[in-house]
Amino acid sequence: MSQSSFVLENVLWHDAAHDLHVENGAVKELVPAGSVASDAKKIDGKGMLLLPALTDVHTHLREPGQEWKEDIASGLTAAAHGGFANIMCMANTNPVNHTAAVTTLMLDKARKAFPDGGPRLFPIGALTMDLAGKDLAPMGELVEAGCKAISNDGQPVENNELFRRALEYAADCGERVIDHCEDPHMTIGAGINEGVVSSRLGLKGQSTCAEAIQVARDVILSEYLKIPVHLAHISCRESLEIIRSAKERGVQITAETCPHYLTLTEEATAEYDTNAKVNPPLRTQDDVDAMREAVRTGVIDMLATDHAPHAAHEKEHPFMQAPNGITGLDTALPVTMKLVEDGILSIDDLIRLWCTAPAKTFGLPCNTFAPGDPADFILYDPKEFWVVSEETLYSKGKNTPLLGTTMLGRCAALYVGGHSVI
């Protein structure tokens, strides 16, 4: 249902009943229930929590080239049911998104998937050609075609001079680089955190140093060049200490982490569960505790899903041969809401981490419920019980260690620009 003007009545906003008046796709006012003087269509939202729609700055949609894992239509459908209005998708497609033609194809596919309006797609352009770490991609062309950031995705750029030039080139184009922080020489053949669990399973582990060393490199370059850098999926205490110190000095660093680094530890891999195999790997409880503190205090600026769908047959391999990745668009909001219910985060933390901070950092539409803001919002049902299963996930990717978990709460409706998407 799409309405140019309507009033959503009796929704819960910060524990009080409110009415949301939407006019021509924008917020007109959010006021205490019963305060709207309008003859616009009324929609009853009683029992629903009102939240601004989410933004995900780190998603893998696989199209073009790997549509058996996910395609843009299925990925955006999962995003819609997860409560996301803005999706930034990585460049590790086949062909790689290193030309305007691929960027244009992605945007066309998104428009065709939701011709009446749906989650907005913002491609991320490749930093180097074929993500090979040798020749810089034509960033100006990519940005002109619609890319909102530049990244080499999961292929670390080990050439420091090349990475420096990439930061400068991206800055000249008005966009920032998103870096996967990993020393590739320290992680060869490693698919699990280095520690007690890796020793028990007899698997080669990846140390936290491999991440933290590259974080330090990025901080040094950002500070020297006075150019912003965004750090992807931070996972460990050592990285946080470097980021915290850099921010205290005024370095233009922003950083994200993912729900799985706030809720799961290396013990999730203890039975060789390939659905828990992700890069960087799940860490220790000490790292989880440090990450939780970092998202509360702003050392970590935002959350991202790092949604990485794979087909079932790809995960059905011995642990070290299985691909890295956890699917996350369907589950991100209820997992984060559980952290709110447990008192680990506040609802304001959730809104900052999933809405305002990512949108502000990357220049995307954002709803703060101020008059004139885009009417991008979620109705969240806090009482819906559902089980994470292949049948309840909208993504093609079913590769999550949460399979079989009972969730309380789910996105019941998503509006983008005042248009009802689900």
C-alpha cells in the first residue's frame, strides 16, 4: 500500500505512544498520540515499535556472476524484511565492479527488482582492477556511475604506496576507502581464531595481530594524509586500542563491526560448523566484551552485516576448504534488539549504530523523524516469535550459525520514502 499522505497512529517511540504524520514521502511530524490534526488516511500501529529504517554499509549481493548464492532482487528482498532502506554492496562480483558498466547494471537490477520503490542500492567500487592489488581502478568513473565508496573488499592491499595513492584518488573523487584490515601473509591457510579452540580442533588459527597491524597502517596513513578511512568488520581488542588512541588524536578514522562479533565467540566453531566460519574469525569472550564496550562508547561508529551468502553445497566442505561468510540481513535487527533488551545497548545506541552514523558517514538518506526527513521507517513487532530456518530467511543464503535459534521480534513493515515495501 502506498499513500502520499497518511497518519500512523499509536506506535511506540521511546516507550510512549506517538502518531507519525507522513506527507508526500517525507516526515511532517512525529507527535504524542492524538495530537495530529489531519484528515489523512489513518493506519493503526498499536503494539508496534517505531524505528528509523536501517542502513547497511557492508553487504555482498553476488550479482553479477554468482547469482546462485544471491542476486540483487533476493538480497534486497532480504534487506527489506530485515528493515533496511539503504544497502551498500561490495565489489567482489564477477566481473568485479571496477567499471561503470557493472555499476550501472547493479543499479538497473535494483530498479527492476522494486519498480515501485524499495531498498536503495549504493554500489561500492573496486579499489584495484579485479581486486588484484596491482592497478588502481578508475575511481572517478565509478563514482560518476553511482558508487558511494571504494574498497578492495576481502583482498587486503599489502602495497602501502598503492594504498596511499588510492586514499588520495578516492578523496579527490569525494568518497572514502573502506579497508578490510588483514595482513595476508599472517593469515595464509587460517580460517579460525588462533587460540584454545583452534588448538583443540587441530586447525591453523588467525591471530588478532593480523588485523591490528593493518589497522595501524591505515591509521598512520590517514593521520599523515589527513584523509578519512573506514575500517571494515573490526573484531578484536587490539584493533580497538589503536582506533581509540587515533580518535583521541583527531584522526579521521571510522570503523564498523558486525552483530556476530558482539554475540558469538570462537566456541561457535567448536564442532567444525562451517556456517560460523567468517573472516575475520569469531574471537574470544574477551574480544566480544571489548567490542560491546566500543560500540557503546563510539570507538566503533556503526554496525554492518557483512552479509555474505553462500549456497549450501559450498559450505558442505571440510572446515578449512569451506568459504568464509555469514548471512546477516534477515537477522541483524532482532539480534541487535536482543542486546537492547539485555541492557548491553540502548535503543539510542541502536539508532546511532544502524541509522544515523552510517548514513552521515557515507552521505546517504537518513530519517531522524525531523520534519522534511525521508519517511524511511520500520514497524517492529516485539512480540513475534520466529525460528531462524531455511524457510524463514528471505536471502538465498542460509549460511548462519543461528539456524534453529528462536528469535523474539521481527520487522513487520518497512516504509521507504513513505512507500510501504513490506
